[in-house]
Amino acid sequence: MKRKPLYKVLYVQVIVAIVIGVIVGHFLPADAVAMKPLGDAFIKLVRMIISPVIFCTVVTGIASMHDMRKVGRVGGKALLYFEVVSTLALAIGLLAAHVLKPGVGFNVDPATLDAGAISSYAAQAAHGEGLSGFFMHIIPETFVGAFTQGDILPVLLIAMLFGTALAVMGEPAKPVIGLIELLSKTFFRIVRMITSLAPIGAFGAIAFTIGKYGIVSLLPMMKLIGTFYLTAFLFVSCGLGLIARACGFSLWRFVVYIKDELLIVLGTSTSEAALPQLMEKLERLGCARGIVGLVVPTGYSFNLDGTNIYMTLAVLFLAQATNTHLTIAQEITLLAVTMLTSKGSTGVTGAGFITLAASLSVVPTVPVTAMVLILGIDRFMSECRALTNTMGNGVASIVIAAWEKELDREKLKAALARPVATSGTIAAEEGGRADSACYDALLVAKNIGDPDASRECRPFR
């Protein structure tokens, strides 16, 4: 079998682009800041395709289930899992702040801080209308409006209603389901085309970040940054690692399997940049399409583990830095508040900072102006938030699929045994069809050494 040259492998291209972006940002900061449109354009391209991808995936998934009780059961299990894991993440953030005390010793007087620097974030946070406003926001003004407002949950609601209607209609709905499946394959083909531009997007985003804020700006706040990255790593390796082990798969093999998506997230600082590709990879891994379509989009609003860790850790850091004492009751209140304010926070860069402002406004003991302390370094922590969110939602999909007995264990084992056999490399190496059946056959053939498994696609070279 002929292997692809390294320079043609996506994750290698992204790594090189990130390194070049850091170098340009450090030595040519003015030019690097001008590279921002490259990163923004890539993210806009991905966001452009997310809504139709989610709609098609969820509709075909629900329509194939037939049993509406199963749809409700999957949704209920997903929300239960999200709440348990989110609470764990919030609690770990609090615990890390108490143990490592990243803000102790700063002795900052809030009166000396410039509130104007964070006024725009506080204003955006203030525009929320509480829990009722959040749920009302899920319902779009029009059917088409769900696809134009740029949020995932309205699209998910429309897709669930549409898929349920098709499932109830039965036989007469088959032509419509077939059309949507064809559209789904088309949209995923577009996703692969957009993904090929990931190195350019990663370069632009990283170059801008380093050029604007500078590596030197990290030094005074390294203790907070180090605490956050260490806490996120412990949560992923211990928390998600134990969940993965209990579910019967290796977390680290899964991380390697989705390395392309994680590198895109690292380069762009947003987990949404890898959402369509992640959904496709999870289906290839053996998760049922309907479960992936329900769990992943919902998880991007309800299962933001990295954001949850950041929220409680950042609040306690600001309290320690300003010598603000929080009682046990106030910390419990903080847990409850952040559990609500973190919902609906998308994977877009800066969303975590806005939800932090919303949390501080509800727990006024810690001055909102203290957020100025972390404004300059928030962008450097957004990468870790996005990476943790992405891994958390990937694990959640596998867990819910296994819980529902809708996980193909043989396919999971084969895919994780040789994670290099991804959809992108197979499509490029074999030149065969990129549809699901062809991919599955090639994946099995490559990972278990069975050439007969690839009969419906082009033969191996």
C-alpha cells in the first residue's frame, strides 16, 4: 500500500502552519495582526456549513429510528450525562483553585482597574434574559431563520421536528429521506473541501493571537494559565479517561483518532471549526448516526467541560487576586449559577469570557472589573477550553451510543487499532468513493487486513 507523503497529511500541515504562525506573530507582529482575516474566513466557512450538516444528520438519524420513544430516551440519557460530567468539571475547577491558589499574592485593588476594557463583554452578558430567555432563544422566528441566526440549538430543534414528522409518515416519506441523505453526502463533501484550508486558517488565527498579545504577555499570568491547562489535562486524563475505560475503549487512542480535528481546534481556538468532521469521524467509529446527530450538537451547548473548568477556576482566581473572601455558601451558589450560565455558550472564541462576565454579575461579591486581569490572556486559554470541549463531546457520543447498545464494537476496535486510517487519508490514497459504505469497507480492510472487505470500492494499490 502506497503511503501519503508527510507534507500531504492534514495534521502535519496544520502543525507546520501553527509553528510558522507563532514565528511570524513573534517577529513580525504588525504583519501577523493583518493575518486575522485568514483565520476568520476559515471559521466563517465552517460555520456556514454547520447548520445544514446538523439538519441533514439529525433528520436522517431520527427518521431511521422509527421509535419516537427511543429519540426521547437518547435525549434524556444525553442530558443526564451532560449534567453529571459538567458538574464534575465545575467542581474540579473549584478544587484546583483552592489547592493551587493561582491568584494568591496579586493583591490587586479593584478600584485601580480600568472597567472600560471589559465593558463590551459585560454588556453582552447583561443582554441575557435568564433561563426563560435561553429556552425562548431555542425557538426560531421562522423555519428558515433557524439556519440564518448562526446558533446550533434552533437548527437542532427544527431538525428533530422534521425528522420526527418523517418517521411518523412512514413509507410516503422515503423519497424525502433519500433526498436528505443525498444532500448530507454533498454537504460532507463540502466539509472535506473546506477542511483542506485548515492550515491557512490555523496560521492566520495563531499569527494574529501572538502578534496582538505577544508571548511576553503570558509571563505575568503563567500561574493561572498553567493551573488551567494542568486542571484540564487531569480532567481529560482521569475523568474522561475513566469514563472511556468503563465504556471499553482507550481515551488516548481516540484522541489520536481525532488528531486532525483537535489540531484544527488548536489553531482556530474554536471547537465549532471541527464539529462537522467530528460528527463524521464518530459515525465511522461505529456510533449510530441518530445518536451522533443528537448528542454532538446538543453537547456543544450543554456539555462544555473546558468552559466549565475555566468558569469556576477563573472566578476563584479573581477572588484571590483581589483578596475577596468567598464563603462555602457563595461557592455553592457559584456552582449553581455557572451550571446555568455555561449553557448555550458556543465554541466561538470569546464566548467563555462573556459567560464569565454573566456569572460574576450574578455573584457580585467578586467585582466584574477584575476581569481586566485576564482579558489579555483569555485568548491563550480559549484553545484549551475548545480542545477539552471537543474531546468531551466525542467521548459523550461514544458513551451514549454504548448505553443505547448502538455502538459497533468491531468497527470501534478496528478504527482505534490503526487510527491513521481516517476518512481524509483513505479518500486521498485510494481515490475511491467517499460515501459511508465505501469508507467502512476500506477501514475494515486496512485495519484487519481483509482485502475482500473493500470489494465495493477501488482496489488497494
